[in-house]
Amino acid sequence: HIVMEQRFFSKLCTTAAGVYQAQGVILAVSGQSGRRVLELGPGTIKQVITGSGRAKKPEVTRMVERLLGSTEPIRPADAADALAGAVAGVFHARSLALCGTP
């Protein structure tokens, strides 16, 4: 599986354009390779990682460090966000497999 965080932009169109272009490339490559894409919203990722869809960034970072057994703080914050998405994707993919969904 390939995990992408769902994004919503109401401002900053240049940032949005770059993100959507990158997502397009990821979707194209995943389609060519036959890999399934999981798009998880920020609240879903927070829910999976911390048990609360409204968790703040420091709480998510602490739980990711704990889940991964990290003895050092994860820096920068974007790295913690990416790892949270990856870990949530693993848990989500496992739950899909248990339900018989490929």
C-alpha cells in the first residue's frame, strides 16, 4: 500500500498546485505498479495514532516516537507527520486485511 494524507487547501494556491502535482505522480506510479493507495484524512491519522481525532501535533509526535521505539525526538515536525501517516497506513491496511478487503 501507498499512504497519502488527504489535503484541503483554501488558500496558498501555489502550494496546493505543487502538492496536487506530486499526488498525481504518486497515483500514476501506484497505478502502474498495481499498488493500492490509502488516502487518510488528518483526523483519521490522529485517531489511529493517539485515539483522538483532535490530538495536537506534540501528542501525535510523542505517540509516534513511542510506537516506533524512538529514543531520540523525531525532527523536523514534518518527519513526525509523515511517520504518523505511515504507521496509520499500516494499521489501516491490517484492519482491511482482517475484513477480507485487499
